Amino acid sequence: MRYFRVEEDRAAGYTGYIDGSHRWMLPGIICPACKATWSATSQTYPSVDLTPVASLADFETARPEPVDEYERLRALVRPLLPPGAVLKPGTRFGPIVGKAQGRFGQFVSPVPWVLMVQRAALEKLKAEGLRGLKGCPPLLRFRQRASPELLELEILPMGRLHPDCLPASRKPPCPRCGRDGTRRPDDLLLDASTLPSHLDLFRLEEYSSVIVCTERFADACKRLGLDGVVFRPLPTRSHG
């Protein structure tokens, strides 16, 4: 199986613009061990509704919190997550709320870690038998009469990079907060043993802004004429 990175097609000429953010979020973290203040805002779960959580106001403002408070809030939302979800400081939940305008392609990527698709295109992909595609409606106010019906794809973090593309001298993650300060390499190499066999679209676990698809997904998009994104080949290597 071949794999590809999914990125916005900046040469497509679309004028569409989305100004919004997810409704809820975990706070960032202030770690007493590594002394870092950090968050990973590229993990998003648009299907997760936090309204059952009693202290909902704790999830409405981006801010850092001491590690104990972060862990308390994380425990409140964990039961609401889909299978396979990973929680990190700054994780976002619920629909994107905001405004939009312009002309959009079949796929829309307002930021590298968010991938949206027009409903008709998603239905075509599902009809092709592609696995793990879940569209979630955003709450967007369009400044035009003819507005597309966009859905945000919920993309689970599943795969990892092969150690051969990472610095040999990299430090281990912080034992208290789990932060890994290793910069993402320019040349990505996927660890074949970590790639999911049941999904045609996923994001990397440790570098969650990287969205990856299978050859089946890329071929279906090209065959159906779905535009707005490009597919860049990613090499794989077995671990060990």
C-alpha cells in the first residue's frame, strides 16, 4: 500500500476563506518537570459534544494550566471521545464556529490540520467503500447566497514516523507531561508497522498536523475529480 500526505492545493485558484475555531478546547499545560508551557492544537474531534460536562466554561478559553488541573479536565472529557482518540494539551472539540466567504473546492483546508469536504463529495467517497470517513457539520455563517455544505472530517491520530527520519540525538519525551520537543523533519518516513489497516484517512500521532491518506483514497479522489487538495507521496519503512 502506498501513502500520501494531503495538503491544500494553493494553485487551484479558489477564493474561499474560513475564519473560525472549534467550540471547546483543553487548556495548554505548564509542566513542573520540563518547565515547558505548551499545547498541541492540531488534534481535533469535531464530533465530540462537551455539553454534558458540568464545568463547561473551563473548556471555552485557550490558556495554560498547571499539570494537575489539566489532568483533571482531561479526565472529564475522556469518556466522550471516539475509539482511537488521543488527548494532548490544547486538543479541540465540537464544531468550528465562525464565518466563511468565497468560492470553495470539493476539499477545503483552512489550516493544515483541518480537512473539510463538501457533502456531495463525501457521499461519493463513501460509495467507493473508503473506510473511516466521518463528516461533522461546522457552524459557519456564509456571506453569500450560494454557500456550499461543508463538513469537517474527523481524522484520528494513528500512524507514526519511522525513527530513521528523526534525529538520533533527540531527547526522550518528558516523563511528566509527555512533551516531545523534537522538530518535525522535512523529509517524512512513515513507520509501516504503526499505520492503521482499517482507515483510508488518518493523521500522524506525534505530528498531528500531518494528514495522511492511502492510495485508495487518493485514487478515488482523482477518479471522481475532487479538487482542493494535492497528494504528495510518503515513503514507508518497516521497523526493526
